[in-house]
Amino acid sequence: MCPPRISVAMTTYDGGAFVEEQLESFARQRRPPDELVVCDDASTDDTVAKLERFAARAPFEVRIERNPENLGTTPNFEKAVSLCTGELVFLADQDDVWLPGKIEALAGELLAHPETGAVFSNGRVVDEKLEPLGYTLWDSLWFTERERERVRGGRGSEVFVKHVVAAGTTLAFRARYRDVYLPFPALRDCHDAWLAFTITGVSGVRIVEECLIDYRLHGANQFGLQRFSLREQLDKAREQLEIGAFRHNADFFAAAREALLRGRECGFEPDAKTLALAKRKIAHAELRDTMPKGLLKRLPRVARETLNGGYWRFSYGAKSIAQDVFLR
């Protein structure tokens, strides 16, 4: 049997400071990709020049697409993924470094488990100079051992409906589900959460405990997965309310349900439990999005959602209750 063709879908934007180290880490893979598809989002620095220099000597095919205008993270990843020709697709950011066994390990997991549609690993969080900061991506994402056990047991949708745990740069998935996960929704910053949830709705998702990337934390990160102090968590909770995070959640899972139901037309029967979880998540997010201003008006809603377990199944338990009671 021929080995599957492997694509890496990478996006860049003004990433000249670190992109060469990421590119070199692709070339050092024990199982290199068959193609690297890079969509550059109208960079104004030397990112494209560095990409072109690498492409000229890379041991695999490199295709560079330059966007005439900045699309933003999610649409740019959608474009990169849609251009991939491989059977297995890996996502890549511009400023991380992959350890040499990453592709081999994740591709091996997918090949060993044909029923699995996606797999993701852990990663080390490092500083600009790649010095470890003493914690992992899963620590940053609050991906607990209990939640890992749920994913191992085929209950990943219970975790993914609550929060993001599969960082895109650690994710690999089968292109055969593209009719389910494409197009991405027109929502901000959601490509990794979208892929994990929609794919788990029609197949299995597995995890690899090993740290297979160095996730670089630096001042220019678009998304920095640092560990927050109590004060910083409070600021983040206020920010959620200001940016309409719960409306975004409701729209995201409504789009995900539609995508899973649409998948039936292509022969992908959605998991009934995942559909039900998405429906309940939408209701929970809409309830939180429309909380009244007055404390006395909010308390009955908060009490009902506390008693029915919604805050624990779809948010962060006591922290989210406190957010709705005290920060509105």
C-alpha cells in the first residue's frame, strides 16, 4: 500500500523574525511532508523572500500563495487547507519549531487507526530563544487529565464543546472530511476549534501525549498561550464580556451543527450526541449573551443554569458563575 501524501498548510504574516527556524524544522522531519502550502497574508517584511529562498532548496514541493490583501487568520488558514492535495493535512504557524518526529508520530497514529479523523499532540511553551518556560500547551489550555481520558474514550465532543484544547499547530487530520469542515465559518480566530469539533462529529479524534512542537511565546504573538495570574484572568473575563464572546460561541456552534448536518449529503453521518451537545451549547451561550444588567434579574437565570449543570458542561464552572454574577 502506498504511503499517504502529506501536506503542511502554513500561514504567514510579517513573520520574518522566526519563519526560517520553522521552515528548517520541516526539513529536519524524519518523515518529511510531500508538500508545503504557504499562504502569506500580505506581509510587509521579508517573510516572502525567506519563503522563496527555502522553496528553492527544500527537499519537498513548496507552493507559496501571496494574498493581495490581508484576509485574517481564519480565512487564510481556510485558503491554505483548501489548496492542499495530501490525504493527511498538518497545520503550521510561522513562529514555532517542530521536533523531528512530529509528522512521523501523528501520521503513524492516523494510519494505525483508520477510524480516526484527526489527532493532536502536546507541545512545550518556550520563549523567543526557544528556552522552555516550564509548562506545556495543555497546561495553558487547561486540558486536564480527566478531559484527556474523555478524548481517549471517544468522548472528545464533550471536551471540544466546552473549550479549545487542540492547538492548530499540533493538529493533523484527514482531507477526506473536507466536505464537512470546509468552508470555515466567517468568525474570528476559530480554525483549530472548528476543525476539532466538526471532525469529531463524524469520526474519532485521538491525542498523543508527547510534546512534538516548541510553541514560541514572544511579544508579537497573535495568540499567546501563557499562564495567567488571578488578576489577568479577571481582566480576560471582563474582556470576554466586552467583545461579545458568548454571541461568538453561539454562532460558532450553530455553524458547526449546520456543517455536520450538511455532511450527510456527502455520506458522513453525524454523531447524534455531538449534535445534541452543540444544540445545548448554543442555548447556554445565548443565555449568557443575553444576561440582563440588573443583578436581581440575573440571579434566577444563573441559578437555573447552575442547577442544570450548564456552567460546568459548557463553561468554566464556578469562575463563569462568578463572571455572570459580579462582572456584568
